[in-house]
Amino acid sequence: MTTTDLRTKSSDLVNSLKKGATISLIHRSRVIGEIRPKTEAKPFTKEDIMKLRKIVADLNLPKTSYKKREEIYRKHMMDKYGKYLP
């Protein structure tokens, strides 16, 4: 489909996308891109959530509380900007 066809044959484009077709976009006799139909995201299942929890547990990330994070951030900002920090 050419860039001119985008303006003149938009209904054909919509119908093709609804059928699941992928269309090549042509500009000045060169393919410059593809137009693909949007894929629907599937909802998470319990198995997906359990896999994600296992991955997080395996990473063994450090457990830092919000209060501790705030202290670390404040210290860094004081070192960077000095006593004029609000």
C-alpha cells in the first residue's frame, strides 16, 4: 500500500487489518515500514503470577524499607546539593 493509498483507501486498510493481514507501506517505490494489526494482551493467570514470584525470590534482592530508602536518598541529595536542599 502506498502513502497515497493511506488517504484514499483507508477502509480497505481497516478491513485488511481486521482480517489479520500485515501490509507493507511503500513510499517513493521503497518499502518503509509495515502496518500490523494490534494483538490483544492475554490476562495474567495464577501460574504466571507464581512464576513471577519465584523469579523475584530467586533474584534475592536487598530488602530496603521506604524509610531507609528516604534516608539514603536524602544523604545523597545533601552530598550533591549541600545544605540548601528543601
